[in-house]
Amino acid sequence: LHLPIDIVAAAGFDADADAVIVPADQAPADRMVLDIGPESIAHFQQLLAPARTVVWNGPLGVFEFPRFAKGTFAIAQTLADLPDAITIIGGGDSAAAIKQAGLTDKVTHVSTGGGASLVFLEGKPLPGIDVLDER
């Protein structure tokens, strides 16, 4: 499990909130984490470079606010640029981020089923699918 190295911590949940980049283990108690920082972006890009299959569920920041979308859009672009990799985007927020970044046609598959997709990948039963199998 790889965690962020640095984060963007903002004074509040607002597109114009004062924000600072700090080490992830030094997140100020009076601030909200709204994105990953530049060191984290570079670290995750390096980890993803050799990937052949990626399942992504959940944005890395508040991508709806341009100042806090850098991490999400950088990783989305990284996935879109992976040569010959299978890239699966799961979840409504992740699907919206990929669409907003203009990269929907650059990844293998986009699904709005976030939690259900993860349950399916775990091999656990999905009631809606089980009913179809019975027919």
C-alpha cells in the first residue's frame, strides 16, 4: 500500500481556500486535505509506469475545484498514457473526473459502479447479478 508523501491542506472546503503543501505525516489539525502534493504525484506516476493493469476507484483530491484537481488529473493523464495497459476506472466520482479531464476515450473502461465494482473484483456475490444467473 502506497500512501501520499505530501498533501495540499486547505483552510476549508472552498475553491479559494488558503492552502499549503506539507508532508503527509504533518497534516495540520485545523486544515482539510483537498489534494495530494507534487511529490506524491511524481511518486505515484513512477509506481504506475510499469503497470499492465490498473483499477482506479476514487479521485485523489477535490477535482471539482481547479486548485485541488492537480493530483487527480495528473494521475488520470498518467493512466491514459500507459502503453498497452488495461485501465479500469470505477466509481461515479472517478468517472466524472476522467470525463472532465477529457480522457474517457483514452482508458480501457469506465464504470460508475464504484463499491459494487470492488465487491465484484473481490469475488463476492452481487444480488442483482445473482438473480440474472438464476434465469
